[in-house]
Amino acid sequence: MQQCNLYEAKARLSQLVQAALDGEEVLIARAGKPAVRLVPVSEQIPATTGWGSLNIEFEALDAAFAPDIEQEVAKLFEGKH
């Protein structure tokens, strides 16, 4: 396990990152007290926003905005359930 203060970590960041990638535990401290742990990313998190992220048929999307559905939603917001 490696532990270094923030000031030293700035100067040795690439070495610390490599140590974490090699499986070593790396702690970065403030005033001698451990503050954060440097760990490698285990897997990519899939994007949930952006073009093409909504996986739905266009017809179903259009149906959600039909006049009768709009009236139902308006009643819910007005408290007229």
C-alpha cells in the first residue's frame, strides 16, 4: 500500500496511477490523514444520454402525447384524480 500527501501526489500522479493499475492500493492523504483511494475503473458505464439513447419506437412515443393522454396527465397535476 502506498500513501502520500496531496502535494507529493501531484508530482507523482503518473506513477501512482500506474501503481493502482498494477493492483496496488494507493491512498492520497491530507495532513497525514487518508482522504481518497486511487483505484482503476473496473468497467465502462454505458451512456444514458445523447442522440440515440432512447430505445423506443416512434409510434409509441407519439402515442404518449395523444390528446386523451395529455388530458389525463393534466388532471393528475391539478389533483383531479
